[in-house]
Amino acid sequence: MILAASGFAIHVAQYIDALASVYCVVLIVYVLSSIAFSIGLRIPYSRWSDAVLTFLRDVSEPLLRVFRAILPSFGGLDLSPMIAIILVQVAARLAASAIAS
């Protein structure tokens, strides 16, 4: 029974780690798509590009908004995605190691 519980804990820890990795990829794609769309690489009146950007914004902005409120302004440089990715990875590693042990 203990072996089965240990295996379950390992799977939950791996799931948390994978979920954090996917969220970090979503953050990176959001930042890159925002940069690309801001310099004019967006197809005008395209529903799919608007849907993709809306999804990425709805998923990413709640976390990024927290860091933008805390971090000081560095001119045109936004460091909130980098800080968010680092903290998401650290929190996921800590949670996964606590669950797996």
C-alpha cells in the first residue's frame, strides 16, 4: 500500500512539474506574439490570430499583472515575464519535491 501511495505521489509531482512547464511555454509564446503583433506582423481582421492572442492574454495576464504592480518601471523594458517564469519554475520544483518525498 505504501508503494502505491509513493507511486501516486511521484505522478502528482510529475504532473505539477509538467503543468508549470506548459505555463512557462504559454508565457513565452504570449510575450513573443505580443511583440510580433505590436510591430505589425498581425493579419488584419483575422479571427484566429485574435482568438490566439485573447487566449494567451487571458491565461498570462493575471500572473503578470501581479509582478507589474510590484516591479518598478524600467522604461520600455518589462521584466515581469522573466520573473514570473523563474518563480513558477521554483514554486513547481518546491511543490513537486515536497509531494514526492
